[in-house]
Amino acid sequence: MTATIATHQDRYPPGDLAIWIFILAELAVFAIFFAAYAFARMGDVALFDHYQATLDKDAALLNSLALITGSYCVVRALAAMREDHRAASVRWLIAALGMGTLFLVVKSLEYAHHLAAGVRLSTNTFYMFYLSLTFFHFMHVIMGMVILAAVAWKAHRGGYSAREHTGMETGGVYWHMVDLVWLILFPLVYVMR
């Protein structure tokens, strides 16, 4: 039994191969978005700098901490499952979902503020990119939360164990991709000048 667990834990990459193909495709789409943003910014640095100053960097920092904490919770959930601590694993997944919820609430408040101020996709090039990029990521956070909720439910029902937790790894890998994209998006859109 120990050899089976060690072999399973040493498998690389973790999770299903299909998720890695999907993640590479998603990262390619985000990379194109990021390159287009950088190219547009080079064309009108003053406009981008001016409107970037209207963004709430504190909210974005809070969201960064929420996603990083969520990823930590996912790592702890997987570690707990590898030790056959199902209840602890489920609690860590619920905590990750809480961090995802915090992200969505803070981002929704940020959107509400901008929309109330009359900001739309057509306002200017900066806001078009800001709204498009962050909303695309927002939808990925929702998808990640749906995946984590399904993983938590399956874990709660005994669907994972120390011997078999590939689905949990797969869900975790997707969540980490969402986190990684934000860690690029945050400085690119909110901080870099």
C-alpha cells in the first residue's frame, strides 16, 4: 500500500493530462490578451497611466491575498487527503471557496464603483482592457470555485482517499492557474507604469 501511495504522489504532472492541455490553451489566450494590453499601452502611455490611477490598488491587493490564501488552502486540502484526513481536507476546500467568494465580492464592488461612475468598455482603451481582462479572469474564478465545490462535495462523500485523489489534484491545478494569471494581471493592470 505504501508503494502505491508513493507512486501516485510522484506522478508528474499532477492531475489529469487533459487539464494541462486545457490550462496551456487558457494561458495562451491570456498571453495574447496581455500582449495586446502591453502593445496598446505603448501607443498611449499617458492615457493608461492616468486611468490606471483610478483603480483601487488596495482592493486589488486584497484580492491577490485572497487568491494566494485560497491556493494555500487547496494545497493543505490535498496534503490532508494524502494523509487520509478527509474532514480536514473538506474544511480546507471550504476555506478556499471562502477566499474565492471574497475575491468575487471585492471585484464586484470594484465593478459597481466603475459602472456607477459611467465606465464602460467604450469609455477608452484602458477601460476596455481593464474590464475585458479582469472580467475574463473573474469568470475563471467562478469556474474554479465550481470545480472546487464539486471536489469538496466528492471528498465529503468519500470519493477521494490517500490512494486515489487525482480529481482533487486536477481541481487544484486549475485553481492554481487562476491564481497565477491574477499574479500577472495584478501588476500589469494595477501597478506597472
